[in-house]
Amino acid sequence: MSAPLPDLPVTFRPARTRAVLYVVGIAQLVALTVVAFLLPALSGGERISFVFTGLLVLAVLLLLARPKVVATGHGVTVVNLTTKRELAWAEVVRVNLRVGDAWVHLDLADGTSLPAMGIQPGIAKEQAVQDARTLRALAEAHGTGDHAG
């Protein structure tokens, strides 16, 4: 017997990975800022470059923490690193998370495949598998087409 479908909207995102990225990003920014102000031989420009480097690394880590998948009654929104794509349920033919995949892939009605980085096994494999199954069940319940896989 399968689990009941969640109430919509539901957001899938790699929570543990996000937490690690946030903590590492803030920690390195603090460390670089402290080093910049504790080293007496640094000039003002060098101190600024240390802090700027910390901010740049933080920005990249926050970008890596951006992916999510939002399922609503109308469809699914896939937010990856630099892109966002909204799909109607009828466009999602199959939800795939195969062994060794870095994240879920959505097979689309137009014959293409869309990575959905918001569900990724990384450091929370069991949660990702459960999320992929839930998204697959939602696609089967709300969409059309072949939903095996």
C-alpha cells in the first residue's frame, strides 16, 4: 500500500546539503574576515580582497544551495542553479532517480529530459529516494502519459 499524497504545494530541497553549504559559507567568510583584520602586514586593499573573496565564495555556495522542486496543483516548478522552469503536470512523463544519478531527471512530453537538482541523494540518500517516489506519485496522480520508471 502506498503512502498518501502530500497536500500541495510541497517543496522538495536537499535540506542537509543546504545546511552544510550555509554553515561552510558563513564559516569561511568569518574566517577570512578575521584573518584579514588580524594580519598586521596587510594593506587596506588586501584586507578588502580577503573579505571580497569570502563574499564571493559565500555567493557560490548560496547558489549551490538554490535548487528546489515545487509541486502545486497546476504542475511542477524546477529551480536549478541558474534556471527556473515551470511545467504543467501533463508535460512530466516520467520521474527518474536511478542508482548513481546525482539528482532526479524528469522525462518530458517533448522528448527531452530536465534535471531536477532539488532532489539529490548526496548526503541524504533515503530522503531523496522518498522525495523522488512522492514526486513520481504526484506526477502519476495529476499528469498524463507513461509514468513508469
